[in-house]
Amino acid sequence: MLVPSAVAAILFARWAFGAHPYAPPQPIDFSHRVHVADDKLDCELCHSGARRSPVAGIAPLERCIGCHKYVLTPHPEVAKLRRMWEAGKPIWWTRVYTLPQFVRFDHASHLLAKVGCETCHGDVASMDRITRVVEPTMGACVRCHRERRAPDDCLTCHY
Amino acid sequence: MIERRQFLKTIGISGSAALLEQCAPTPTDELIPYLVAPDNVVPGVASYYATTCRQCPAGCGAIVKTMNGRITKAEGNPAHPISRGRLCVRGQAAVQSVYNPDRFRTPIVRDAHGVFQPISWADAESLLAAKLRAAMQGGADRVAWIGELLTGALDTLTSAWLSALDSRRRLFYETFDYEPLVEAGDIAFGRREVPRYELDRAAFIVSFGAEFLETWLSNVEFTNGYARARRQQLRDPEGTLLVVAPRLSLTGLNADAWIAPRPGSEALVALAMAHAIVGDGLAHPSAGADLRAIESAVAPYSPERVAGAIDVDAATIRRMARRFASARPSLAIGGGVTGSDPHAVQLELACLLLNVLAGNVGESISYGAAHAVDRLATRREILETTRAMASGAVDVLLVHHANPIFTLPPPVGFADALARVPFVVSFAGAPDETTDRAHLVLPDHHFLESWGDYAPRAGVASLLQPAAAPLFDTRATGDVLIEVANQITADTARAVGSTRWADYVRSAWSEPTTANDQAAAAAGWEAALHSGGRFEAADAVRPTLRDVARALVIDPDAPAAADTYTFIACPSTHFYDGRGANESWLQEVPDPIAKISWGDWIEIHPDAARRLGIVDGDVVRVTSSHGQIEAAAHLYAGMRPDVIAMPLGYGRSRSSRHAGARGSNAALLLPPEAAGSPHAVWRASGVRVERAGPRRIVIMLQAHVASREDTSAPLGKIVDPARTDVREPPEHAPVDLFPPHEHPAHRWGMAIDLNSCTGCNACVAACYAENNVAVVGEQFCAQGREMSWIRIERHAHAIVSESGLRRPATVFLPMLCQHCDEAPCEAVCPVYATYHNPEGLNAQVYARCIGTRFCSNNCPYKVRRFNWARIGWDAPLGEQLNPDVTVRSAGVMEKCTFCIQRIQAAKRTAKLDGRSLRDGDVVPACAQTCPAEAIVFGDLHDPQSRVSRLSADPRGYHVLEELNTRPAITYLRRSVPGAPADER
């Protein structure tokens, strides 16, 4: 009685949550596919902290306007962007890849180790809306660290 | 049909099985990028700004670390000649004072009912302008300014401003001034100034009470210099510091030898030493020309003749005089703040003579330094302004970062005089006793948010720049003055100009004379901003001695009345003159001497206490001819039995949340000026003491100062100077139950030199700031639940004193997690929350900890701190928190991590630079700030690292070595003359 119920519950959970990966709506419907696959922009153009900081960051609105002052201005999302710029309101992006507060992740070390952005963030170039296709579980981190002989000492990430 | 119990089990397991799968993440985070990113700001990486600390007049250069526009940490500026990369406990607490919840958020004005109401800046400035205009029309000198010491741009501005208002009433008021020293300089050399002391050049120092390791003149610079000299003098059999004072301050506790003369007779000791030097032919050749004059001046003061008056035997005087004269160079420093009373000027004069006799002038002491403190108002000038205020001659009083209501003794009459001034304006940033009586408060920015400059002495032009945007609706005083002057009359507007204050400072610092110089001037300004100022060597002057005989006539003092005491009001290492009392770190970190937190105390000698029937903690009432206070007694053997003492900074106004209504103000007992001379005095004689009530709870974080009488030897070890190169063999051979840990890459370790540590608590405050250590408050402190990761233990060794010469033999031991190789805590954690990491650290993973507290139980050093409750930070103190360090919640254990966040950051920097870690890349907060450079951190696997070399020093030992914990911290024994050979 016990084991079949447990199995059923697990299968149900996988179906309920696994089939629909997390892709929340964003204040502006920014498409990575357009900017990365089509326009061939580098990740670090907008996520410039990745190479030098624990935090990859997101482009300040100034960077978006740098192009979109002139590029594709009739598009409704670009118009939305320009209105926010005029109003002086920064964009509140909804976070998709989140780590709990007790985990410290350092982007710069991983870039130095030539870990591609896709390893943890998935094939972003193919995404219109950012989707959480890779679950950043501790198991995934430790597995990769062990494979690549990076430190698997607790204090590396938990301090 | 299933049974109920079976049903519940099934549901339970299925439910938890469902939860075992990944649940949909509930988004709680938003990512909010900049609108326009500021230059040179990388999110996640700190920005640093060079500025100057203004917690006291020393003017230490600081580098302030900011994250996301919030100030998180202050460090000393390594390029700065005063701070030399270090900051004291008050400087470290500056980052807390920026975010103090009691700070004024807007200007306020008193309404008709006497209640403060917010007011806009525009209205406040026009109100002030109107009052000033009216005052000007009443005649000259009707506007008065009492404020902190100023140099540079604000000095120029306020001077021009007051002249435009036809007033010459400007007082630079500092609680602790240098009048007797300045007076003595005038008599001796015709130089009315504070001399420049270079302690790193002195092989032997005699201090007649100057608190140069804690509060006097420039304590960071002096501690650093003193420690450097002390490291060179390890094998000197007489040590490096003799203190001659009736009470041991923290400086005194660090002394190698202590002479305790009768209070008021300190000058006679100095003169007797001078007599001995001259008489025994010990004078330096350079004193040759002055020898005859000095000889006749000190002729009446032979050691034998004054022995009775000073209560010190002649042989001791001669011995110390010999030591002082033979050290090349030595240094005699005078009475400091608590100095001497009476005869303070004679004491300073005698010290100058001692320096001349020993050939120190031009070596460790010189003139021509043009200290800013030379321009402080004298007590006479303060009294004169007070009288003018009382007589109604002042219409508007402006108080700028001074608190004379609290710091001037009541007999001066300042409070009554202030009440007679119709309009009192304060620029204070936070409430104090003077703003309690002000009519208008125009809060200045915090000094960490300010533009400005400050030159503590010639050759050190130190810049202030904002490390963060002003937190509240405050305004730079410079801007207020400029704005107000532009509203009064056309003349005042013209006198002051109309630039913004920031531009005013900048133009004062970059004055191009021709168009070609514009670029150079701009580059000069940028360079000054980067390095924190302009620093150059200043010329020293070696002045010639004048005839001083007449000034050195000291009439014998009347003997003290029976059953009376001399009361000394001491500057507080933490609060200074009381200004730091509202910072919770400074209240929670225990006082360096008494180890008391969150409360005041009166120091009484154990013999006196026995006579009075007082035990530790009893409430005593102290009465002088000027006032009366009550406080809990604290027995302290570091003074004469006829002396009682109390730190300043208690008894403050209720308008401050931490300082308010806490304890009694020691200044209430003080006379308005010294007997027979017109300067400030911090002693009262003829004071009566009586027991007033039963014991109060006194929060002492170290109740026992171990001594030889205890069965356990003190943990802070000492060694005789002659044996500093002899390694003591360990008591037991090391035993290994387990295979040793492997440390493939680095092995972090630390060396703490007890010979250098002065016990000043700078490291403790730095750790609070860096590691988000919670302040738990009185109740938890009383239960021993304070959270400090590092504490300074005070250990006293009782050394049999030779006649007349005592040895304080005190060791200050910084105790922190030892990161033991065989850690008792690691073995008992049931969940592997603490373990030994491959780099030698004892790791504590907060997320795994379930709070059994077995680890703390097992730790022999008791350095593990448990979060008994969720401690919050009153807004906006939370802004100061370091984002690189986890904020711990209730139920987890925490302890020193060797600043793991700094280790990780250094590794990242090294990786980004494409190199390996070098010695000196990783500096924990405690090591970085220690003014004495006592703490050294580094890689024990690197044989060239400083820590490896220091760990191999013969003086090295491990605390509680016999427990076989194998700490990663090596302590170096303190060199104390007279230490017994078998001291373990």
C-alpha cells in the first residue's frame, strides 16, 4: 500500500512540475533568440560583470537605449523600453536562475575556467523568453566540480 | 478498509514524496539593474574611497569600502603618514555611526512649545539668515562659533564668514587640549606648540601619564611607532616603557615598569630624574651648552629630597634616570590628558628638560610640526566666551561638532550661559546634550559623506571625500554657511562667494595660476583624491633652551586630608570624551582595562575597598566639592590606593538610545580649571567615597585577571628579555591518534605577537564591521552570550616588585578561533557542519548547523558563539552589513572564519590576474587594522611568508598546547623584564 502510493506521488509531482519549466513573464518581453542567435551579441555585452565579479549583472537601461534609441523603435516592446527610459524607471526583471541565500556563486571563476554560460543556463540563444531548463541543484554543481577537479570543499560556496 | 494509523502513514509518506521532487521555484527575487551605470562601479565588487577619519583630532587617513553605494568597512590608508594603513577602535566604529538610527534626518526647529519640528532647508536657512542679520545690526561680536578643530577649506570659510558678520568669536574647542604642553614649550623654547613625537625612534620611553596608546594626540600613529621600536628592543633588560603615574591607563598597563607617585607630585619625579642625570654625569653631549642652566634649575629636587613627597625611593629614581639617559635616543612624554594637578605645566617642562638632557630633541622629539591642535582654544578663552554668553553679549551661537554642555564641567557655567543666548544653532548630525538645548539644528553630513580637508600637522594635508551619498536630508555645513551668507547682505555674500561647498574644497586644492596649469591642477586633484591627500616630509626644528629656573619653582603641596582620594576622570578608549557612547559596538565591546560592557564603573583599589567595606559591584557615592555621583565599584589594582578613577562618556542625555541615561558623568566632579593655573583639569582632589548601596549587576566579560596565585598559569605568556631567543620545549611530545590532515595547496595560519599587542580593541571592532557580528545588548551580554568572534583577554602576571618599581606585567591576548588541526569541535558535530577544510581552516557551514552546541561545549578556547536569538539591526544599521558574509539566524553556531570571504576574494583577484597568491594578498580584518601590527596572517606552506617565519620564532607557543589541539595560531611571548624562567 505504501510503496505504490509513494511512487504515484512522485510521478505526479514530476508530471505537475517537470513538464512546464519555469518561464515567467518579464516586464519587457526581451528575446534572447533575437539578440543572441540572430544579432550575434555576446553574453558579456549585457552581463558584463560575469568576467570580473561574482555577480554577472544585467545591462543598465543605458546600454539597451544605446541601440534602441534608433533600432526597431516601432516595436511595442521597444516603445515600452523607451518610455521607461524617459520616465527614469529602471526595469525590475523577474529572476529565473536563483540560488538560495546560503550559496555563494562566483561567475568570474567559472568564466576563467571556461565553463560556458549554456552549461548552467541552457541554450539561451534559442529562448525567446528565458526559461529555467537547467536546475541549479547542489548535485549538479558538485558533480561538475568533481569531474573538472575544482574544489568540492564546503567552504568554497558556503561561508 | 484500512486502519487509521496505516492511512496516516501512507499520506505522510506520499506527501513527503511529492515534496521530494522539485517544487516550482517561487520567485522572490527581482533583478534591478542600473538606469545609468556609474563609472568604475562593478556590481558585486567593492569601490574604495580615500578620506579622513574625524572621530578625534588625530586625523588618520582612511580608505572606506562601499558596496552598492553603502559604506561597509573602513580601513587605514597605507599611504597616510598618520594612520599608516591602520585604524583604532573608534575609527572602525565610524562605519556604524553613519547608519546610527538616532541621526537627524532633516533640519529641525523648536516650535512655540519647545518641541522640535521638522523644517525645510530653505526655511531653516532663511531663519538663520534673519537671526544673523539682526545680530549683526546689534554690533560687533554678537555671533559666536564653538566647534571642532578645523583646518584648510572650512577654516578659511568660517573665518571669512564670521568676519563678514563682524565677529571674532570663533573657538576651536576640543575636550582634551594640550595647554600645559604648549605652555611648557613656550617657556622652554619660545615655541607655543605641541612637539612632534616620533616613537619609532625611541629605544626607551618614559611617560608621565600620557595615554598615547589609546586616546592622546595621535594614538594610531604612536601605537604603530611604539610597537615598531618595541620589536627592535626585545632583549633590552629594562624593557621599553616606564610609566610614572598614580593610575595605569591602558598605556600604563602596557608598561614594563611603573612608578606610582603621590598624585600631584609627578613633576617632582621628572625633576628628580633630571637631577640624577645631571648629578651622575649622564647627560648627552648635545646638552652641554644647557647643562649649567638646567643644573641650577633642578638643584632643589634631588631624588633623596623629594622621595618623601613623591612616595618613591631615591634608588629607583636614579636607576630609571640612568636607563633613560643611556638609551639612545629615549623619549620623555608628559602627563597627557589626566596629567598632573597641580603643576601640570611644570611636569611638561620637566619632561622637555629630560629630553634635552638625553639628547632627544631633534631625534625622537622635535618642533616646527605646526600641529592643528596648536590652535585649540584655551580654557581661559572658553571661560571668556562663556562669560560673554552669560552677560547677553552673544545673540547667535553656532555649535559645530562640539558638545560643551556635556564635556565641560558644570562649574564652568556653560549650561547657564547657553540658556542666556537667544538663538543657538547646532550642526550636529545626531542628538547630544547641546542639541537638546538648541533652537535650530542644521544637521551636517556625516564625515564619511563629506567633502573637506584636515591637516593634523605640517606635511600631512588630508582630504575628505564622500564615500557614499548622504543618507538623510542633511546638508554640508559649508553649503549652509555659503547659502546663508548670500541671504544676509550683499557684503556677506561677497565675502563668502557663492560656489558650492564641494567646488570650494576642490578649488582650494587645485589652484592653477595659469591656463597651462589647469591640466596639472586637475591631475593634482585626481591624485589627491586617489591617495587621500598630499603628504610630504616636514622640516623638524631643534630649538634652543631658555632659562626655565623661575618656572620650575614648585611649592610643596599640602598633604591630602585623611580619608580623601584623588579622583581621575579618564578619557575612554572607546568613547573618547563620550562622543562614541551611542555606537552599540563601542558599548558592547568590553572596555580594554575593566572588561565591562554597557555600563559605567568607578575604579577603586582593593586595599581602599577593603577599608571602606566595599566589594566589587557595590554602589559607591563619590563626592567632590563640585558634585556627586554614584556608580558601581570595580576593584582595580593598577593604581595607588589613594586614587579612584572613572571613564568619561557615561551619564549622557536620553536623546541617544544607547548612551542615554546610562551611568553617571565623571565630569560632574571636576573643578572648572586647574588649581593655580587657567587650564582644564581632569582630576579632583579631596574627594570622599562611601558605600551607597548593594551590588549592582556589572556586565564583565572577563571577571578574572589570572595571576600567579591561581592554580592555572595565565594563557598569555611572558618571557624575560634575556631568554627571548630561547625556545621553550613543549611540555609533552605531540601525540597523533589520527593521520594528519593533508593541505595540498595552502595552509592558512596566523601569528600574534603578544609583545606588540596593546589591548586596544581595534581588531574586535574591525571584526564586528567585517563579519556582520550582531550586537546582542545588555541582557544577553550579562548571560555571556555576546557574539564577538575575537576578544582581548587581559592576563596579569604578579611579578615580585623590586622596591619602588612595580611591573604591570600585563599580557593582552587576542583570543579567536584557533583553527586547530586537531579540533575538538569537529569531532562532535553530528551533522558535519564543522569540519577541517583542505586549507587548514576550521569550517563552519551555517546551513547545515542544527544548533546542538556540542562543538562550543567541546571547544577549550570558548571561541564559538551561538545565536540564541534572531538579532536584528535597527534600521538603517542594516545598510552597513557586508554582503560577502552571511547574516546568521537563530540556532546556528558561528565563529572566526579567518575572513574566508577575503581569502576567496583574494583567490579570485589572483586568478583574474593570472598569478598565484602572494604573501600579503590575504589580510583578515583584525590583522589589517591592528595599529601595532601584532597580527600576521598568511600561508604556512610558504616558507618565505611572514607568518611562517614568525611561527618559527623561539618566542612562539600555542595556547593550551597541552591539550594537543594543534592550533593554526602561534602566539609570541611578551618580553617582560623580570619574568621568571620557569613561567609556563
